Amino acid sequence: MSNLMSGARMLLECLAREGVDVIFGYPGGVTLPLYDCLHDDPIRHILVRHEENAAFAAEGYARSTGKVGVCCATSGPGATNLVTGLVDAMMDSIPLVAITGQVSSKLIGSDAFQEADTFGITRSCTKHNFLVKNLNDLPQVVHEAFFIASTGRPGPVLVDIAKDVFQGQGHYSPVSSIHLPGYKLVTEGHSGQIRRAAQMIWEARRPYVYAGGGIIAAAASEELREVVEMIDCPAVCTLMGLGALPSSHPNFVSMPGMHGSYAANMGMSQADLLIALGVRFDDRVTGRLAAFAPHAKVIHVDVDPAEIGKIRAADLPIVGDVKKVLPKLTKALAELKPDMGDANAEQRRLWRQQIRDWQAEHPFVAAVSATEIKPQHLMVEIDRLSAGEAIVCADVGQHQMWAAQFIRFNHPRLWINSGGLGAMGFGLPSAIGAQFARPDKLVFAILGDGGFQMAIPELATIASYGLPVKVIVMNNGYLGMVRQWQELFYNNRMSAVQLDCFPDAELLARAYGFKGRTIDKPSELSSALEETVREPGPYLLNVKVAPFDNVFPMVPAGGALHEMVLSPPQPVEVAK
């Protein structure tokens, strides 16, 4: 039975049927009909302080749960402010639905007040987008948007709705099915290719699992663990894949890539078979492509056929959902193991031992000083309090890399960061979204002093809703990663990187109605972090760290993975 209702009410009915319980947004003139309906609707609206942060918060919600995140903005500048978040979600394959208002359909194209070509602007930064000018199309479009965002390779979908559609009256009928001609999902994987993959794995002497964010997106962590244990080989997880395999797992090596560990990168360089699962061979992982995994054949499993062969040719491509493909691979491996499993057993044992030796010889080094707080020491202390169970939302920069190196994650969806786009300002609003999604969890927002100042207004959102987010600012007084590159590759000619003005954290927090503190002594670090975690509400801890520490290992731009810089270059003394 259909019901007569406004387009705005119809939209909320669609969202409710999709299981939406929270929307992050900022109102405006065109979306007033929607906000009028939200006034007495069970769906909770979270008022952020900037539309970009609505998208980032929706990402934090989605990344920490696997559900579709929803954000909302008005026409014109409201919609354009969402774009960075949409690009971020697109690059990291995050399921997002963005609802934007548009001027009335008769005014579209007339340069009306707060009109922008949102549909055109977002075409390249969304998985799909819609412009709704007819009320009768609205329910079908909204349900299609959620279906597209959450199936196959996840991604952001934008629904731009004309004001007269919000205001119009129509009969709502539930959408019974979604049928999208041309949207073909291949999820099962080819049985012959899967069996051939099992044969290649047992034939390999130095197999290596390379797992990425696709494992987490597909909720396939358990399936990954079963495959890794069946093969009993080393496994690395990318920046986007941390937590897909527990940090404590005996087969887990660490993160590979530009700031990955020595063992992880040397493993990539020496493997004879790379089992790539839900990854896209990002340049920050491969280094110089011509020298990447030079001895390895490649098995590449991905739900997105466009990724297979895009960067590195696959010797065996398998298009499919890793959650469905990996159990079949485990089964095939088990069937072949009696005949093939012992063929290279000794070489495999030596390979595992080689990885362990590299781990022991070149671990991540957590420096400690008696006079200044080392950033690595800060991350080790956060890890001690997290114990692999807290949600950690990082901004972008040196602190992000140190956090990835030193903080453990026992489960997926605990590590949240802007991987592909590297969007500064992401950390704080993403923590807001994660805390709303997981109110039971301890949530850290680990920020640099640069990224923090891009998102300071969201302290008001944290205060308004009483969110117990623990905001940790790693304050080195610089745009640290840019400064590091200037030091190492531009003769230390520091240009536009010094942040010589930073607010008093205690006064800033007090202005928003919660507690804050600044520390700069190593002796204060443990107790200050413990105080931060004990506080039942939000807390802002400004940690002044050694200003000139650099992140190592580091693969220089254009370098191969085995050409890592392991420590700061030492000055050379010339004999006189």
C-alpha cells in the first residue's frame, strides 16, 4: 500500500529502509524541506562544522563498521565542499552515499543563487552519481545508490536532488528489486583459475601473501587467516589493510612500501610468488615498478577487473570477491596438499626463517630520549594503552606512518586513515564518525599539528555531542613529512613548513568545555596518556615532540623496495 508524502519524507523513508541511523551534514536553503522532516525523524542528524568534514565523518562511520556512510549538504558551496571527501572515499573504496540539494529543476542551468553543476563536478570522483528532477524517480534512485555503493568494489555515490523534488508530494511504494543493466558483478572466481592458483602456491619456494584494503572491505579477514595458515607463508598488509591479519599472528610480517619494514620490503623483493589479495599495486607500495618483486610470478585476486593488470601484469588473474574466492582457494590447497604440499617444504622453512632473521636484524626502532619526547615513543605508549583493541583514526603525515609502524591492530576496522588521497584534516572528523558508529570503543584521533589546525572547528562537534574522542596532537612545529623531504632531497632548504603559531591546548579545550593539556617532557608522557584515557569525556593532549625526527625506513621516490634508507644519512668526515 502506497502513502502520500513529500519528497523529503520519501527520502528519509528510503534511508530508514536501508538501515541508516545517522547522517552527517550541514543544512542550507535548498535542503530546508529535508531538515524540517529530520526534526521529528528517528534518523539522527549530526551537525558538523564544515561539509568536507561531513564526508570525512561519514567515512569514519563506514570504515569502522562496513556499513554505508551518509552525508548531506546543500546546493552550491555545500555540495562542492564535499568533493575532497568523495575523492578520498573513491580512492580508498569506501561505501558512501552523499545527498546534496540542487536548485529547483526549472532553474537548473540559469546560474541561480547557490547553483553549481554538482552532477558534472562529481562525475569523476564517484562510483556513480544521479541528478533527480522527478519525484517519481526518487525512491528507485536512492535504493540504487545504496546498492551501487555497497556492492562489488565499494565507493561513493552522490544523489543530487532538486528543491522542487524535496517539496513535491507523491505516493511512496517500496522498491522490490534492483536491476541495473550493464552493472555486472563477478564475485565467485573461476574454478579452474582457483585450482591453478593452488598448484602455483604449492610449487613456489618463496610464496608471499600481499593483502590490502579489499580484504577489509569484503569482511574476509577470517578467510585470509585460513589461507595464510594453510600455506604457512609470510604475509604483509598494506597501509589500507592493517588489521586484516592480526598484528600478533605468527605469519604477519608488517606493512610494506615507502615506510614499510625492512623485512616486509625485502620479502617482496625476494619472493618467487606474490599472492595479491584485494590490492591495487599502489606506487607507495611498489616503489620503482620495474624493480618490484622481480623474481615473482603474480596471482592477483580482485573484485574489480579494472585493477588486474593495470599496474603489474598478473600471471594468474582471478576476478572475484575475496570473501568467496579465498574459501575455494583454501579447499583447493587442502585437496592438493597430500600430493604437492611437501615438494618444497625445506625451502619454505628456510624462507620463513629468512623473514624472521630480517625482522630481528632491522626492526622498527622506537627511539627514547631523556630530554625530549620522541614521536616513536609516543606511538609505543599509545599502543600500550590500546593493546590492539582501540580504534585509531590518523591524519596524514609523519605521525600517520609512525602510527602504522608501531601500533598493533588485532581486528579489522580499527585502523582508519586516508590512504590513497592523503587528505590532511581527515583524522579528527573521521574519529567523530567512528565514535558515533562504535560508542563502545576507545577512539584515538592521532593528528599532526598541521592536520589538526585544518579541522579545529570539529572540536565543537565533539563537545556538542559529548563524544569521548581522545585527541592526540603530535606537535613538532612543522609540516613534518614535507620538511623531511626538503631535508633529504632539497638540501635542507626548508620552505613554508614551519608552524610557529599553535594554540594553547588547555585553553582551547576549556573554551569548548572539556579538558586539555600540553606536555613536552618524556617523564610526563605515560601518565598524561593514562589521564587522557581515564577521562570519561573528550580530551585534547598536545604532545610536543622532537622537531627533526624523520620516518625510517624510507624508499626514496624512484627507488626500489630493496633500496631503503634505514636511518638518517651520517655526515662524512674527510681526513685532513
